[in-house]
Amino acid sequence: MNYKVPRGTQDILPSESWKWQRVESIMRDVCQLYRYEEIRTPIFEQTELFTRAVGDTTDIVQKEMYTFEDRGGRSMTLRPEGTAPVVRSFVENKMHGYPDQPVKLFYEGPMFRYERQQAGRYRQFVQFGVEAIGSASPAIDAEVIALALDVYERAGLEELKLVINSLGDTESRTAHREALVAHFEPHIEEFCSDCQSRLAKNPLRILDCKKDHEHPLMASAPELPDYLNEESAAYFREVLAHLDAVGIDYVVDPNLVRGLDYYNHTAFEIMSTSDGFGAITTLCGGGRYNGLTEEIGGPPAPGIGFAMSIERLLLALEAEGKEWTDKPALDAYVVTLGEEAEAKGFALVQQLRRAGVTADTDFLHRKMKGQMKSADRKQASYVIIIGEDEVAKGVVQLKNMETGEQHEMTNDDAIAHIAQMKKEG
Ligand code: ATP
Ligand code: MG
């Protein structure tokens, strides 16, 4: 029997995992700057949470969930997205009662969706997202968008486009919905079966259909902005004004509707405009979800958030030709010859590590040449050599691998030298 990684999943090997760690640390650093704090929710939740919060007409709920019955006969689902669990936790832990509002949270971890595998689309993928719950100020919409863009900018991405729209409040959405039904109903038999069932349940989702997006009625469909009431339009203007104030460019796309049911008012996506990026260009999606806390049994608390996947961020870097190649190197490799030297070397490696120097040594009793090769492969900045002579004299040879210079010195001097050079970068 040959075991393989499940379809749509991947092993992140050491040649790549350091990049994931770097993305994660960028995300954490940016969240710290904006004062968003981490929340960790379970990998699985009651199925009902997602059918309720995400919406049972969405692709996620209809086709993509990993749902199973646990041994107690309860229906559980591996989380397909992060907002519903975070809002569940917000309600359950009565975070609306926290003295400090809005509550600003971030999460990072695996999500699961039974999708058709293609580039940038996995069945297990890692999402980073933020949720700001407890404020209906347009400023926080702009803050959340700025945060997402900062993450991409720090990662080195430049070819980005922010697309934004307003879905309006309930009144606006109802007016738009009626117009949509009137528009599509006479021709609904020309659409896919999903769209046919969406017509009654959530006609807005027809606009987001991946099968029928070429149908002529799509282009002529009633557009949301024309149905925004004054309050919603004013809110949207304020969001845009805040983006303008901090110099964030955007494109208003009246056809942008997000795939999840819970959005209202602001909806946005950040896309890669890089030529090298394939069919999928969306890196990040987000929006406002006033009413979601009530939907899952809590008090009113307006929220906004976004989610982005690390997979697509790394793909975008590649597409722009900006993949990271500067894998953190090894500071020092200790080469030893002979038993006594080996014991000394082992102790030295530990001393180096305690001094904050990344250090490694040979564990295969290789000859000098083999050990030097290993140091090369690990891209060690320094090699410390301890042979029989060095043991006898109580010294080591410190070799700078970049310049080739070699000096004899004491253990302590070698450690101090490397630590100092490392500090100076
Ligand atoms: P798409 O239209 O590409 O299916 P979506 O609307 O389902 O995206 P969201 O639920 O908004 O995506 O998720 C937010 C972000 O998470 C996406 O913009 C994308 O970066 C990422 N993402 C979504 N699904 C996947 C996946 N299967 N594999 C990798 N990343 C994903
Ligand atoms: Mg999707």
C-alpha cells in the first residue's frame, strides 16, 4: 500500500515552511501594530453554525463542507471559514460586555473546503483573518482594509488592486432583491440549477455564479448601488473618504458580491494584478456583517473582517517574481576530528545556541571533508574547527566562510565574535 497526501492537501516541507513562518510573523506583527489580538477557536464546530451563519444557499454550505457525525451522533463540520466560529465565540463569551470596544481579533489556521483542486485552491488551506466587532463606524472598515494591505506590502507585493462595493443595509438589499427577482425570473430556466434555487432563496448569489457569469442577463442585472438608500449610500461614501484620507487606491465595482450570506454594507476584495497569476486572482475577501451576532443568538454587535490565505499570498509573490530566497542560514557549524574534539564540539554547539547563535554539528562521524560539505549545504556563515591540536592547545579555528579567512582563538572569543557579527547583520 502506497500512502499519499490526500487530494487537495499538501505537505509544507522545510524548503517552504520557513516562508510560511515568515508570512505568519508578518501577520502577527501587523496585527500587533493595529492592536488586533489572537483568538484560537476549534477546528470543528457544530454543523448548524455554518449552515446558519454562512448561509445554506452558498457554495460553501451546499458543496464544500467536511461534515461528519461524531460518536455521540452530533453533526460536526471542519471549519470552512473563520468568521462564524469567531462570532460564535464572541457571543458565547459575551465579548460585547468587554469594557474595551470594538473587540479586535485575528485568527490564523487551517480551513477545510471540499473543492475541485487547482492552482491556489486547496481542500485544506491556511487562512489569516481579522474581525472587528462592536463598531459601526466607517473608519473601522477602512482600518481593516488598511491592515490587509499592510500585510501584503510587508510581504513585498506591489501588483495589487482593491475592489470595493456596498451591499447596503437590509432595506436597500430588499429593494435590490426584488429588482433582481423581477429581472431573472422570466428567464430563470436558462440558468443552472443552483441559480434556479438561488432565485427564491438569495437572488444576489446568482451574480456570483461561476457557471452562468457569461449570460447576457448578468451584465444587465440591476446593480446594488442604484438601490442603496440614503443612509447606506452615506455610509459607503464615508468608508471611501477614509480610504482616500490615508491614500489607499480602490476601484468601486457595483457587481462585487461576496460568496457568503452574512455580508452587508462594505464588501471588498484584494486581487493580484500580476500577469503571472493564473485564473484565480483574489487574494483576500472581506466585508461587513451587521446582524450576524443576532443571527446566531447574541445581542446586536456590528462587525467587519476579512480573510486571506497564505497559499495565495505566496503564489502572488511568485507571480510577481518576488519569491523569497533568503532562507535563514546557519550561523555556525562545528567541525570536530577525534573523540575528544567531538565532546568539546558538542559542548561548544550548546554554548553557541545559548548565546543566540544558530549552530549545528556532525552526527555521522564524517571525515573533515564530509563535515565541511555539510557546512556548505547548510550555508553556514562560520565554521569552527576542533582537531587534536586544538584540543591540546585549548583553542579552536574560526573560519569565515564568506571571506575564507581563518583565525585561531579561544572558545569564548569565537562565540563572542560570531554573536557580534550576527548582531551587526
Ligand atoms: P473563491 O471565489 O476564490 O472561491 P471565496 O469567496 O470562496 O474565494 P473566501 O471565503 O472569501 O473565498 O476566502 C477568503 C480568501 O481565502 C480568498 O480570497 C482566498 O485567498 C482564500 N481561499 C478561499 N478558498 C481557498 C482555497 N480553497 N484554497 C486556498 N485559498 C483559499
Ligand atoms: Mg470559494
